[in-house]
Amino acid sequence: MSQNLFNDFDPVSSKQWKQQIQFELKGADYNETLVWESPEGIKVKPFYHIDEAPKPLEVRTEASSFSIIQDIFVFDVEKSIRKANNALDRGAESIRFTIENEQTDIAKLLSGIDFGKIPVYLNLKFLSADFIRKANQIALANNTLIYCLIDPIHQLASDGNWFGGQDNFEVLDTIASETKNSSFLTIKASLYQNAGANIVQQLAYALAHANEYFNKIQNNSQPIIFEVSVSTNYFFEIAKLRALRLLFNALAKEYQHTAGCHIIAIPTKRNKTLYDYNVNMLRTTTECMSAILGGANGISNLAYDAIYHKDNEFGDRISRNQLLVLKHESYFDTVDNPADGAYYIESLTTQLAEKALVLFKEIEANGGFLKQLKEGTIQKKIQESAQKEQELFDSGKEILLGTNKYPNKNDRMSHDLELFPFVKIKPRKTLITPIIEKRLAEKLEQERLETEKEN
């Protein structure tokens, strides 16, 4: 085949394409027929062309280096060690231990795995400088870095109270000054997505959230960790992660922070369903694809049955295997910056970043993220966005197959619930109104469960 094959064809401009499309529409309005608007106010065109492409973005997305994370809740240290090693033997490439008790023997836990060769995350449900010091000493002795996931602002936003009931920044400052082998400052932005915030809000709130730490913690020299949830809006989610890295790099430059950021991605819970639960595997697969192509450093897949079953070996294995198929059979890890040159994704990234930056500046002009959180402004904005999405779902305009579209009326779930899959309201005194995560299908599922009992 001639290498000059394409020289035989004249280039076609974007104007010529649009004229041809207009002709094919036979009088129908181009904008009303083919251009649609996202919840973020982004108008999506039917085609993107180099004539109108924005300047290429300087954002690195190293898809080749993403790691498959296995989540393990630590109750019994010996059992957790066995489970971690079993997961590593079966394809996991990093471990995220969730620890609720600060008396947990961290030295024994880490000595049971070859953690010097893999990323290890400690998802801590408490704030303790002593515990972080112990983890840092272990990391120092092994010449490695441990990620201690601590986010007091997330604690306040999700629970309504600080760790220990008081402002936690003094403890964080102590940790920052004393530990050099533990990356600990974390922005758990997954809360905003799971509560119903749109993508621009997620980005702006994550950035403003990070800015609070930059303002209050002076001695941190380690990467900032972002934990984000990814939904099924495939190209938008790829662009979201790219925009997040772009925005963070711009913010970090203002504070002379050179260690960069580390992004952990996990599929959202918001679109997961109790009925026809196998469809959850399809949702999480495309969400993990977006996370990889968007440049997440580590991905923890969500088990198809996570919302109603206790942690189990089968669910863990299936969710891990989904990522193994993407990595080793679909070759998602063979190309870095895979979205470069895709005009649509570049355009989405640019627009999302610009809109998020405008909202971020608005938040800062009004006193910052914590002030707006304490005033209830952030909660109100998220609730408004969540309500719009809920109305789309309730009216059938936003579809979850097997739930509000083509449901299996013979499907029965009341006998299979090991976990309570709905929002739990626990009346108590809080400093602020917490941000509540809620799935779209909850009301419909509760109605179906009631019908099961009646029959």
C-alpha cells in the first residue's frame, strides 16, 4: 500500500463537514438536533475537528503504571495478612488496609507482606500522630513510602464532626514536620460524587478541599493523595481525571509544592443497583476503563455485590479479575497519555477545568471551602445537583438498565441482604450538616422490597 495514500484526498475542513451535516438534516436545526448539553453546562457537538481543537494540554497520564488495589478491612491482623498475600498471589498489585482501631499492631501487619515492593495504603478511620510515626519508622527502615490516607475535612463533611470533636490541623502539622516516608494528606473527593455533585462541582470542591490543606499545613513534602469516584459517563470521566491533575498542578505551583499528586480511583456507588446486580459489573468495567485512561495511579474496583453483601472472596475475585482483564488482555497499560490527540477529550478536559476553576475562585472569594461547608452552602449545592439527577432517573430520562428500564419483575432480593443498602439516618448532635451519600435507585428498590414482603 502506498505511503502517500492520503495525499490523494483533499483535506476536509470543519466548515465543510458542518455544511454536509446540515444538508443531510434536510432542514432540521443543527443545534437542536445534534448538540446536547451536559448537567455541567457543556455543549457536546456531533464531531470535533483539528480546525477547532484547543491547544494540546500539558498533563501526564501514565496509564502504563496504574496498580490494581485490593481493599482489606483489618479486624484480625493474622487473617488480614493471609488475605493480603492471597490477593497478591492472584493478581493484586497493591493493598489498601482499612484500619479502625489505632491499637492495631501495624508493625506485625506490614511485616507479614512484602510491602517494600508494592504500594501500601493505610486507610485510617482515626487521627493519631503516634500511629503515623510508627508507620513512618517502618517505611524508613525499609526505604519505601507508605500512603496513610487521612482526611479530617472529609471526616467533618461526611460525619458532621472532626476526629475527636475538635479542629485537627495542629495534629496534621505535627505529622508533616516529623514524617518524611509517609504520604498522608488525602482529599477524599469520592464523597462529592457519591452524594450527587456534578463533575464541575467535584473538581472545584476537590481543589478547594486541597487548598485548605495547603493553607494550613506548611511542611508537607510528600505527594497529595486524591481519592475519586468514577461514574459511567465514559469520556467525561476520562476528562475529569485529566482536569483534576491539570488543576492540581496549577494550584501546587502557587505553593511551590513539587511532589505532585497521587490519584486513587474507585467506581461510584451512586449508580449501583440492588436488583439485576450483575449489570453492576458492566458499569464498573467501563468506570475502571475511564479511570485507567484518565490517569489514575491506583484503581480499587467495587465488587458487584458491595452494596448488599458483606466482603466475600467471590466478589473480590471478580472485581480484581475485571482489572486484570483490562490490563493484561485488553492492554490498557501499554500506552501512556492515551487520550492525547483526541479532540473531544481535550475539549472536555479544557472546559471542565475552566468551569471548575471559576467555581473554585468563587468559593475562595466567599471565605473558602471550610467556611462554606460550615455555612451549609456546599451541602445545598450538592443537594440541588443530586435532586436534578434524581428527577431524571425518576422520570426515566436517566436510565439504569434492569432497574428503571427493562426490570425483571421476578427478581427477588429481600432474602439476600446481608447489609442495609439504603441511607441510614442517625440523629445526633453535629457541628455541621453532613454530606450524605445516596444511590439513585434507593427509593424504587425500597418500594420493590415492600412489594416482595406483601407477596
